[in-house]
Amino acid sequence: MSKDYLDFIDGIKRKTGIDLSLYKEAQMKRRLTALYEKKGYGSFQEFLKFINQDAEEMEGFLDRMTINVSEFYRNYKRWQVLEEKILPRLLKGNRTLKVWSAACSTGEEPYTLAMMLSKYIPSSQISILATDIDRNAIQRAKNGVYPERSLNEVPIDMKEKFFSQEGSLFRVTEEVKRTVTFKNQNLLADRFEDNFDLIVCRNVLIYFTEEAKDLLYKKFNSSLKKDGVFFVGSTEQIFNPGQYGFETEDTFFYKKI
């Protein structure tokens, strides 16, 4: 690791609390090099100097280091398993569930969870925590307005019930918005709430080092109730779930034991 990049990691950690050394180096370095070169900076140190002086540059950096690629019902078959198998079990004997969408990006995931849960319980009883490190993404999530391509996998009845069309854009209804509380959070550094029935953290763990993933699996397990479920992305299978206190309930779904 070059001294230029090491000093940048150190400076970012002191400024934001974000430890870039826990992200895969090649991917993160490539992404951030492209960003500073595009902006005309000659090194990570030069980029860091401007980030420290300019709040907009800092927001741009945070946007770039997070991967805000999301859509409703992403990888639809996995959501079907959640709807038809996992949720009915979790709701057995429970009138409501404590649910967390970790690394929620621009909001498609927690809103999908809210729409799905509304099939089983009244919207007034649904409460979902949604967190992300990127404040810009959270603001877009709160706005709840999306291009049509984000809705490609939304079932027709859900689209008609929970969205209003505004030109080429679609707005999530207030009924759905009210079920979700958005917060800024650094998964690696911040303390987690506990007693969750369901934690969804998809398509973000692949960007972390093995050391960071090891830490996060343990933190997520501690935040779940017994028999609670951890739902990961389709490239994020845990090959040794027992090591972290999980057992496989279905592909990409892990139950706390």
C-alpha cells in the first residue's frame, strides 16, 4: 500500500471515523483514483486537502465510496422466499416485527420490506429502521422518488397500490414512507441496536475485507433475537455460518441459533 494512500486512509479516519483499510484495497483505490483524477487532483494527499476544506467535496467523496446501486425487489426470487417462507415463520405468534435494512442506499430495500410486510400486518404496525453511511443517499431515500427502471421487478398490484406517477418518475406513497425511519450509520464503527427479528444487509459486504466481514457477522448476530434472520445479497453467501452463531434457513438467509 503506497504512503500516499496510507496517509489518505489515516486522514479520512481522523476526519470522518471511516476506516478505509477495512474495505478491499484494489476496488476502493481504483474508484477513488478515478474520482480525484476526474476532479483534476494529482494525488490522494492533494485530494484529502480539498476534502478537508470543502463540505461539498466531502459529500462527493462519500457518494463515490458507497455503491448506491439499488432497485425494488432486487433479485426477485430471494424476496419471494422472504415473503412466502421467512416472514410467515417470523410472524407466527408476533403481531409485529422489529426490522432493520442496513446499508439501505436510496431506500428501495426498506420500502420493499414495508410493502411486503403490509400483506401480513397493517401499515400502522410496521416499523423499519433503515441506515446508511451516505447522507445524500438517505436524503434521496426520504424523498422517495424513483425512475421507472428502479421499479422493474415490482409486482403490478404493488406498483398501483404504493406508487403515484409524476411524469417519468414514481413517488412512494406516504403510507409506505411513514413505516421507515432513516438514520446515518457507519456499520463498522457504530453500535447496533438489538432485538431485531430480521436484518437485511445486501450487496455491501462484498466490498469489505475478510477481517471486516468477520466483525460484522458477529455484530449482526448479536443484534438479532434468537431465531431471528439475517438476509444477505446473492454474492454474499456465508460458508461457515456456525462460526458466527447462525444456521442456514434458506439460500442467503441465516437464522440465529
